[in-house]
Amino acid sequence: MNRDDTTRLHLKNAVKTLGNAGIPLARNEITQIISHFFSIPRYRAVTGDFRLSSPQWQQFQKAIQQRSSRIPLQYILGSCSFWKHEFTVTPDVLIPRPETEHLVETALNYLPKNGNEVVVDCCTGSGCVAISLAWERPNTRVIGCDISSAALKVAEENRTKIGVDNCSFLTSDMLQSLKAGSVDIITANPPYVSPADAPSLEAELSFEPAAALFSQKNGLNHIRTLLRQAPEILKKNGCLMFEFGYNQGEAVRKLAENDVSGRIRQFTIIKDLNGYERIGFLRYA
């Protein structure tokens, strides 16, 4: 068997393996694996116009087997694209989703380009939101907080790799470690999936940290905490913006309506590009 036949056989078997595992975009993922691990241009990975050594094919087969067990591709590659950068991701952090970029975009609309505001990104995980905001607004001080010290190690690695010096990270159970009246804007992508929904979720989610995904009380427990703590932490005219589930808009409205702080001056729900209600925005007096 010549080397061209070897390449074709390995690619054919990989497509079959991932297809049998229920991976819908098998060829695309195979291309990403080859390009990432072996620095082969994407167009050559697509056409099969490349050669690998025997050890490299073994590495490729290992990645295919991992993916066929439904380990998320981002964990296999060790990285995920978000906003304008490639972020390191491990099983200690939630994989950044494209829809969370809308949270970054929303926050940037309220952050002056040359202002010196203080922003806290709650449940920061990989630090993707905090670091993206710090990158876009170099005069703003951004603090990412998370209860997971393992997640914060990943976030700090990303901060160092991307090179922002106006961002730092803090261990905190939600906003508990922040000082009263010290923050201009709070962003958050808290856990909001109900544990009751776990059996219906795609297999890949079982590999992501449960503490970053699930919240008790129909997925709203962390959002309740956020709404309770935010008025104390925010300065006058401060803003809170947070992501929630595509079907939780009405529940979030009721939580805002039942706010006991008496400080909510503005409440808006923002839809994503697909028309789903996904971001809660509150301004406090």
C-alpha cells in the first residue's frame, strides 16, 4: 500500500467511525483535528493531499477514538475560538459558546472606549468574556470571578497567552467576595440548565463541568443569587447583564418584577440573532 492509499484509508475509516458515533459534521471535525495537531493547511486536510508518519497516524487515531466517545472536539484540541481570540479550554471549564459573544457585544455598548470603569465577570470560567472585554477596553479594569480554582487557573493561562494586563481573577462564590458599591458593570454567564433536563442533553455536555452548567430550582437558582447580590455590589447607575436559557425569559421577568432592592431603574430582555430571549439587562439607581 502506497502512502496515498494509507492517507485515504485512514480518512475513510475516521469518517466511518465518527459517523457511527453520531457525529454530524465528521469530515469537518477530521479536518480540524489534522490541521490542529499536524499544522497542515485546511485545504490540504480537506483534499487528503498530505502525508503523516506512523506515530502521527497513531495520534490521529487516538483523537478520533476520543471524539467517537463524544468527548467535545474543543477538549481534544485544547482550544476554542471566541470573539477575537483562541482560548485554552480543559474539562475544568465550560466550552465558550458563540451565543455568549452577544454578552460581550452588549457590554461593549455600555463601556466607553476610553473610560476607566470597573467590570466584574461573574462565573468567568475560561475567562473568555472578561479577557475579551479587557482586550477591547484597555482602560477598563476587569475582574473575573469564579468559585472554581481550577477554572481560574485556565483563565489566568488565557490572560497571559492573549496578553491583557487590565484583567485579574478572583475566587468567589458568585459576587460574595466583591466590595459593596465598587463595580460599574457586572456580566455573567451563570449556570442555568435545570438538572431535570440532564437526560435530554447532548452526550458532549456530560464531559463539561456540571457546576458550570446546572442550577437548582428549574435552572434559576444562580440567577436568583445574581439578582440578589448585584444591587449591593453595583455603584449608582450600575448595570447587570447576564445570559439565560432560550426558554427562561418569562421566568427572568418575574424574578426582576419581584426584586426587593427597590433599585431597578431599567429592565430589558435582549434577543439573540435567532430571535430567542437570551440576555437580561438591568440598570440600578
